Amino acid sequence: MRASFDLTGFGAVLYKEFVHITRDRTTLFLALALPIVELIIFGYAVNLRVEHVAAAYLNEDRGAVSYRVLDALRASNQFDLVREAASRAELRRLIIGNHVKVAFDIPPHFSADVANRRGAALQVLVDGSDSNVAQPAYTAALAIGGALSAELGPPVTVVPSLVDVRARMLFNPSLRSANFFVPGLVGVIMQLITVFLMALSIVGEREAGTLDQLLVTPIGVTGLMLGKVLPYAAIGVVDFFAVLAAMVWIFGVPIAGSVGLLVVLAADFLIAALGLGLLISSVARNQVQALLMTFAATLPSILLSGFVFERDLMPAVLQWLGYAIPLTYFLEIVRGIVLRGAGLPELWPSITAMTILGLFLLTSSSMLFSRRSP
């Protein structure tokens, strides 16, 4: 009986494995390049410092002090005033539509109240659905108000400050992190399960030769492709309802908007996920490549879509890459419906972009699948 530390044949096995690895250059390239690419994405995408938060404002005062407040906001690194609203209703619509995260409401007689040392109220509306941004934005607004009060003069004893910042958290007053992350998990889980199962299954059949055997039968390529896609579409639908039920009943996240609209748009997103899975299965030659490609598509989707980190805080290049990811638009849709009660008027840009991208992925992957099928 040979001892367990017997190294007989070690050199031959080692040589064989190196030859096997170097012959499969695609797998070798993916294994060596992916860590560097993911490190670069992580290094630039992960930004825990909240600044340049998109903000809107309504200035009903038009006095000197009100413009001084706006100048102070523009001069800060915390806020970017990207929209001027015509009414308070428009301020709220801008937040519901995810165009801005913060809204500043300067009421009439604001400058006169400061001049008379009565204390002027500055209403600040903060989108509490994103707890990562809401709390720092809230703190920054209070700090700017305090700095302005100190510049404009010492306050009288009746009021705490000349510029009285009154911040109000919308949609998630308690800033529960589950309200932000759990709705996003609906899209992440749908994409991960659908792409992973579909890519590995089809590539596995191609490796085993069963896919070639099916193609020599009277089954057409289109019929074969649909027969392969629809079962994973059914799994995606089941996963969606399961995660949605868990979100409501286990994590206590209520759905503020239309459930029917959410279901329809989830089916729209499923088209994009199926297209991505079919694309990977059409390109990959073996299951190892399919696994690496799925990993290469999943991690950037999570990082660049805004699932964890605010996209506005990322470099412009990574923001543009995020526009090519279907999950980016579905996260805006699902969080808009679940947390802010958004409807079609607020969500149509994301719906349009996701639909076009999904159809493009499904069409191009279907053509590639047909070409690669014998």
C-alpha cells in the first residue's frame, strides 16, 4: 500500500494541467483579467463619501438672502442644484421621479424675516428611500443652515437661528436600510438566478453533445431556443413573486405604488435577463467559461447599477457603463414603485431604456445562438 505522500507521477500531472490551461486561452484570459477589471471597478465605484447630491429648489422669496442661500448651496460640495421648480408639487414630483434626492423650499418673506431677526424657515425635503444618501444630506443641510446663520449675524434669543432648517424625510422617515436594499434584491436575484441557470444549462448540454443531437431532429432552431428559454423564464417569475412576498411579509417593506405595474415591468426586465443568459451561453464554449462570464456580468451589474452605491457619486465613465446594464433601470423602477409610489409618468424614461436594451440583448443573442448551432 502506497503512502499518502507518494509523489509518483506528480510532474506528469502538473505538466498535463498546465498544457490544459494554456490551450484554453479564453478561460485563461478570463481568469487572469477578471480580478484586475473587478478591482478597478471596485476602486472607482465604491465611494462612501456622499457629495454632489442632486437637488432642486423653489424660491418664492426672490430676495437677497434667498439668493445667498442658493449660492451657499452651490458653493458646497454636498449639493448640486440641477432643477428649479415652479411649485411645491413639482418639488415632490422631482423626488418621486428620482430626478433629485433633496429639494429646498424657500418661502415668501424669507429675506424679510432674516432682516428683522425673526428667524426664517427653510424647508428641506429629503428622499429617505436611499438611507445611504439621506442621512448625510440631512446633516449637510443643517450644517449649511447653521453656517449661514452665523454669517448673517447672531440670532436673537427668541429663535434658535436666523436660518431655521426644517428637514423632512420622505418615504422612509425611519431610514430603515431594509427599505432600500430589499426592493433592489428583487432585481438582483431575478438576474442572477436566470442568467446563471440558463447559461450553465445550455453550455452543459453543448459540452455533453445533447444539444447537437436535438438539432439533427425535426426541431427547428427557433423552437429549440424557445423551449430552452421559457422554463427559465418561469423560474424567474416564481423567484420574483417569492422575493416580493418575502419583502412584504418578512421584512415589512410595503408597496406604495401599483403592484400590477410592478409585475408587468418585472416581466419586461426578465426579457433582458434572459437575453443576457442566452448571450453568455452562445459565446461560452464550456461551463467554466460560462461561470466566469456570468461572474463578469453579475458583479459590475451590482456595483454600477446603484444597488449599493449611489451612481451619481461614481466617475462619469462608470456612470455611462451603468447605462448599458438593464438592472440599472429596473432598480429605479422597483424602488420608485415600492418606496415612492411612482407611476408611468415618473418611470417612462427607465421603462423605455430597459425595454430597448432588453430587446437588443434578446435579438442579438438569438441570432448568435442560431449561428453557433450546427
